[in-house]
Amino acid sequence: MKRMFVVAGALFLGAGAVMAQQEVAVQQDNLMRSQAKSMYGVILKMAKGDIPYNQKQVDEAIASLEADVAKIAKTFEVNPKQDVVNATYGSSPKVWQQKADFESKIPPVQKAIADVKGKIHNVASLKAAYTTINDRCNDCHETYRLKLK
């Protein structure tokens, strides 16, 4: 009987650890999705003319990016050692193996956002801003993002 409780307890703790790891991976995925929504769902679509230019939406997208990018280092402190179930993209183990380099990619993105903030007034300036920010994002994605599907 005692052995059964020990086994059940170990299984329960193991399942809890797996759920905690998945929760960390989901938080990381949600942060990246939020940034993608701003970059690609608003800024890129407007820059390409897929949706009409809207200054309020541009300003909100830039503010959201600014806030989200500031959360990257904290959100990626822990390696969940697993990907979100059915995710298209995941984090490379290199994020935690080369932590200093990973974190060194954040300030250039923040600077790119700061450099364009308040200077976007039309589609032409939005296109330039998109390129500036996206190039810095890709500096990290090339090394630290994995395509899972």
C-alpha cells in the first residue's frame, strides 16, 4: 500500500513538472505570437496595402512591440525543454546554450523600435520602419528560432 502511494506521488509530481514546462513554453510562444501580431498582422499588412493605413493601429502596434520586446529576456530565462504542442515555431536549445549572445540581440531590436517610434506618418515611412525592425528581429530568428512544421 505504501509503495502504491509512493508511485502515485511520483507520477503526480512528474505530471506536474511536465505541465509546468509546457506552461513556460506556452508563455514564450504567446510572447512571440503577440509580437508577430503587431509586426505581421498590422505593420506588414498595412505596408503591403492589404489593410488600410491607420495611424492609431500603427502607434498601438509599435507600443505593443516595445512592451513585448522588453519582456523577452525574462520570458526566456527558463528552458522548457519542450515545444508547445502543435506549434509551428519553437526555440532552439541555443537560446540557453548561448544565453549572452541571445540576450545581446534584444537591445538592437529595442533601438530599432525607438528609432522609428513617432516617425511613422504614412505608408512609405511604415515600410521603412517595418524593414528596420524586422531586420533586427531576424538577426535573432536566424539562430534561435526553429521551424517545427
